[in-house]
Amino acid sequence: DAGVIQSPRHEVTEMGQEVTLRCKPISGHDYLFWYRQTMMRGLELLIYFNNNVPIDDSGMPEDRFSAKMPNASFSTLKIQPSEPRDSAVYFCASSSRGPYGYTFGSGTRLTVV
Amino acid sequence: AQSVTQLDSQVPVFEEAPVELRCNYSSSVSVYLFWYVQYPNQGLQLLLKYLSGSTLVKGINGFEAEFNKSQTSFHLRKPSVHISDTAEYFCAVSDAGGTSYGKLTFGQGTILTVHP
């Protein structure tokens, strides 16, 4: 099993540009989570899906952020337009057993200049 | 809603010494509790979890944690640390049911640094 795959690993973009982060969960997992990690705020849950349906998006910072899960094997997190304060490491995690089987991806380090 | 407080942001310790990383949680319902470890430039890995039953939980790499319901704590311990244990450790809580089931809330993390 290749685990949770995130791409790209690193992304540097200019303020105002659109950024799309991608995640491929582990096959058979029915939960998918997007987290953001910063020094100031630690790990924040942005949104999570169950069976491809968004369950809780209360952590999405503002309308510039959107997430989709068109099928069980793919999810995207989009930021448009990006701002320097969006710079962070974004993690995707998937699970087949609710909260107690999380597998995290290696993360995408986003830098907005 | 749940919350997690990790009482120490940094813990320095010498190799082969014991260590305790402290975690307190707040929740109005029954909870599941977890400890994760993050090595530099990597994602988080599960160390151990408490779901029910025995309050002393053993995990990987010689770590263990004790669930104390009356003190709402879930402290992580290791009797003898190694240089390779240097990492950031996160305590996390989840509701054991209800509408928030499936969602983990993490503490701010504790950086454990093991010195030779």
C-alpha cells in the first residue's frame, strides 16, 4: 500500500494566484481529512468528508478556500486567490474506522510570496 | 466541542532518562484519545490510542499512556528515551459518537529533544 499520496510536496506561488493541492487516500478508506499546520495555530482541521460527502467544513478559513472529493480516490483543496498568510503545511489524512485509523500523507508545504 | 491542552511546548531530556509529556482534554461526552509523533518534514504517525477498557495503553517504540478520567488527562511516558525519539508529539481527542464522530482535535504539540 502506497499510503496517502499528496502532491505537490512543495509549492511556491505568488500572491493572488490559484493553488490546487491534491490528495489520493488509501483505497477502501471512507473518511478523508484536510488539515493545515502552522507555527502559530498548530494543526487545524479544515474540512472532512465521509463517503465523498463533506461533513464539516467549519474550519475552512474563508471563501477563498474550497475542497472537493469527486470520487473515493481523489480530493482537492483549492485556494483562490492565495495570500501570504496561507503559507503553511497542508496535510491530507484518510481513515476507514472513523477517528482511530488515521493515516496521514507527507504534506504539501505551501509558500505564498 | 472538545479541546486539548499540551502543557509543555518543549521538553529537553538526556538520553536514557525517563520522560513524561502531559496532555489534558476537555469534552462533554465520552472520548477517544490518541498520541501522534511527527518527525521533521514528515506526516503524523499514530503512537497509541485509548478507545475503552484498560486505562494504561501501550504503543509503539516503548511509549505508553494512562487515561485518567477524573483528571481528564492522557499523559505520555517512556521509561528510557533514545536520540531517535527526538520529534514533535501531538495529543488528540475525538468524540466517541455523535455528530462529530470521525473528527480529531489536536493539541499544540510538544517538541521532545533528546540530548546525548
